Amino acid sequence: MLKKKLRRAIVTSGVLAAAVGTATAMPASAAGPWDSTTTTRFVLRHSGKAMTVNDWWKSDPVGVDQQSYQGFGTQKFKFRYFDDGLVSLIDTSWWQGCLDVQGNSLQPGAKIVSQGCDGTASQKWTFDRDAGNLNYVYLRNANSGLVVTLEKSGTTSGIKFVQRAKTGSTLQQFSKDFLG
């Protein structure tokens, strides 16, 4: 139980934590990016649907939208941690693309996509929380400072994600469910 809680604390914070017992953390001497061994799904508070890398069989970049959770690799993400405390979100399908903002855009309304991982700032994210609402996170892009937002209100599968200024809307809040 302690090991599981410690692993969550390490993954949740995105920074190095002290290792206790048999739990492991990034070695203090390790440099550069390192990948998590656990997978996570992001479920939108507004609709209860999972963030999904869709149309993965098409060319780069690939669209990201909401779908009912079915356990596909396109609905699970691993984290790539960087020394600056930022993370990339890598889908666990054979595609293994990184969550990105199309065209490295700084503009509100730019589409969220999955592209080949290149470590650029538009592929790096932070997790924000509101005080008193610790069950949900906002995915903030390190390049633009904007957060992942459902393009329009609705519970229909296929609605795309874009980036917008943080408003506190449930269209921007995700549960971050660790799957192991």
C-alpha cells in the first residue's frame, strides 16, 4: 500500500521524491528525460469520456478527441519527465505519439494533436489544480500557457480538444486515473 501511494506521489508531482522501503524513484545521478512505467487515463469531468488519440492510422499529426473509455492504448498515456519538471504525455498505442499543440501555436483554439515526440515546448505539459478541487487536473501547455479544453460542450464521442485560457470550466478538468 505504501509503495503504491509513494509511486502516485512521485508521478503526481512530476518531481523527484524520497524513496522509502522498496519504492523506486529516479536516481539522483540520472540526467535527461525518463519515462514512467505506469499508464494513466485522462477522463473529462464534463462528459465522463476519455481523452483519445483518434485517427492514429492517418498521417502525423493525429487528432485528439473524447471517446467512451474502452481500454485501448490510444486512451492510455505514459509520462516522460524532464529535468525542468515538465512532462510529455505519450500514448501507449503502437503510434506512441506525444500530446502536442498543432503547429506549436500560441493561439487559443489551436487543436490538440498527437505527433512524433521531438521534445519541443509544445509537447511539454504541467498539471494545475484548483484549491479545494484536488480530484481534477488541468493540462497546461508549457509553450502557450493555455490548457486543454473540449472544443464545445457535449457528451458525444468525437468532439475535439483545443487549447484555451483556463476558466475553471468542467470542459477543462480531467481526472487522472492511474492504471498501473
